[in-house]
Amino acid sequence: ALRAGEGATTMAADSAGRVLVADTRGGQLLVFGTDPLILRQKYPVRDAPYGLAATSTLAWVSQTASNSVIGYDLSTGIPVEKVRYRTVQQPNSLVYDDSSGTLYVVSGAGAGVQVIPDAAVGS
């Protein structure tokens, strides 16, 4: 077992065998390898990181304090911001459809679901 930050709230696994963790209290994205279980990357994310979705190319992190979502490329060993979108209020849950490239952002405050087609392409 490993401690995951100061206040881990959500986690998601990606196709590369990594486990992404949103450390909301600590204001960071944590990336763990699973064989062995070890913290591989730790990156500051402002504005209350919360929701996560993992794809083959990007790690998606929502920011509930600023109502936005960011797509990070993790391939270099340091998360690199590739795209950013404004979202519905309180973006708590994220789902990415690899086949269509669509990102779904679900509001935790009853503001509905935002659909972002071709999300990885950019705004």
C-alpha cells in the first residue's frame, strides 16, 4: 500500500498500466506505476482537481473550482498540458469514448452533461 497525496478523491487506470489519482486537498495529479506499485509522477494542478479519465494518449483532469477540464500528455515523464476546456458547473465525473474521441463531463451540481466531440484535438 502507498499513501496517495494529502486527500485523494478519485482514481482511474489507463491502458499503459498507470493509475491516475486526483489529490484534491494537495492540489496535484499523481501517477502510479503498478509493477511495482510506485509513485512515478506528481504534478501540481490548481483549482481543486477532481474528476479523471484516462485514454491512450491523454490523462483528463477536471478542476471543480474553475469549472474546467485539462488533457495532459504523460508520455514525457512530466505531464504536459495539451488541451483545456471550460465546463459545466462542478465537473465531478469524466468519461472519454476512445472510438469517437468524445469527452463527457458530468456536473455534480445538477448542471447536466457536457459533450465535447474531438476533445483531444483542442479548442
